[in-house]
Amino acid sequence: MTKELLNYLSLITIGISGISIAVGLIFIKLKKKEIHKFFMINASVFALIFVLLYIIKSFLYPPQPYVGPYRKIFLFILWTHTVLAIINFPLAVITLRYAFKGLFERHKKIAPITAFVWLYVAITGWLIYYFLQWLNK
Ligand code: HEM
């Protein structure tokens, strides 16, 4: 698999995952619980595919350095993205577990944090790609 193909697949999967979270949030606000469930599971499946692609990419290719302008902004985005992506995993597991066990009071407490972190990771994932492709020297 070429690096370009892996990059595109990564963008598509993290994009679908982030959009699914946003759509899932809209549906729970509309009290459509089953549709909310569908989109949140969809978001989780695509996030897992993204992680898989990320692991394959880091085995096959060295990390691409960033040498463009706005280096400080880039590093801020990269670090917060990485740290929150790691935190997102246990958050997602706990949020899903509460939901599947029917513990919706607990689910409702942690879920907004999970959703925020998830969206941040997805959006900054796209930004990092944008920096590396278009603002790099
Ligand atoms: C990681 C994935 C998920 C996230 C980020 C998430 C996020 C949320 C959020 C933000 C709320 C609204 C809280 C509020 O407005 O007070 C909510 C409520 C809810 N979620 Fe999820 N959710 C996820 C997965 C699921 C799953 C898999 C199910 C079903 C098995 C589910 C079932 C529900 C239900 C039934 C409510 C409404 C609870 C109530 O109002 O009593 N969620 N979720």
C-alpha cells in the first residue's frame, strides 16, 4: 500500500468517524436513541479502522517532518491531538460500556467529554494532514 493511499484512507476513516459523532449528537438531542446508537457505533468502528491504518503506516513509512511556517502552531496541534487521541480510547470504552449496560445516567455524565475529545481529535487529524501536505517545505 502506498503512503498516499494510506493517507487518503486515514482521512476518510477519521472524517467519517468525526462526522458520525456529530450526527449522533444531533440525534440524541432529537431523542432518537436508536439512530444515536447506530451513529456512535459507526463512529467507533471507523475510529478502529483509522487506528489500524495508522499502525500499518508507522510500520511501513517513517514520520514526515514538518518544516514549514507556523511551526509552533503545528506542534501545539500535533501534541494536543496525540495526547487526546490516547485519552480518547479509554473514554470511548467507558462511554460505550455504560451505554451497553444500560447505565444511562453515568453514560450521560461522561459522554459529552468523550464526544468533545473525539471531535477535537478528528478535526486536528485533518489539520495535521493539511499542514504536512500544503504548508510544508
Ligand atoms: C462513544 C460513543 C457515544 C457517545 C460519544 C455518546 C454521547 C452521548 C451524549 C453526548 C448524550 C447526551 C447527554 C445529554 O444530553 O445529557 C448521550 C445520551 C444517550 N446515549 Fe449515547 N453516546 C455514545 C454511544 C451510545 C451507545 C452505543 C448507546 C446505546 C447503546 C447510547 C445511548 C444513549 C442514550 C439512550 C442516551 C440518552 C440517555 C437519557 O437521556 O436518559 N449512546 N450519548
